[in-house]
Amino acid sequence: MPLDIANWLNEQTEVFQDILFVTEFPPVPKATPLHRTIVSVGLESVKISDYFIENSEGVLVPDEYCRLAEIKLRFSIYVPYSLGGTACHEAFTRVVDCLNFKSDLNLRIS
């Protein structure tokens, strides 16, 4: 899942032409010093539970999909020193905005 999220974010070229998204602990060397912002995507936790709703008679019945997934993502943001101290916050803000407003967060594959 982190790879799918990183790939999707990399596809958003109109928003992230200056940011590279990778999975956590990628087996590739990074330039030192950094030449561009790098954001690593990982999973903090995944919790899947049954999901029931109350019908008009007050009886709990399974919802259409019957499962609720709570997924906590972890982002590590690496910014070149030359971009200054606000670059990390700016990158984080752009990632959050893209995830909240660029996608409806619907599952493509289940």
C-alpha cells in the first residue's frame, strides 16, 4: 500500500514536480547534500473492523461493504538545507492538501 500511495503522489506532477515520493527505507542511495525534497511514505498502523448500521427498526445490519478500515500513514520529509526551515512545512502542507482535496480516497481495488 505505501508503494501505491507513493506512486499516486508521484503521478500528481502539476502539484509535485519538485518532490520525489518513495517508500520507507528504499534500497537506493540519496544524494548528499540533497538536491530536492524527498518524502518517504510508510504505514503506522492498519485496523480493519466489521461495520454495521442501524436500520429503521433499530436492528444492526451489515453495511454495503461490511468493513471499515482505519489506516494511519507515516510521512518522513527530507528537505535540502539550502531551501530553508519552512520548506519542510510547505512540503507537508502540499501533501496533506493533495490527499484531502485531489482524491476522493475511494478504493480502486478491493
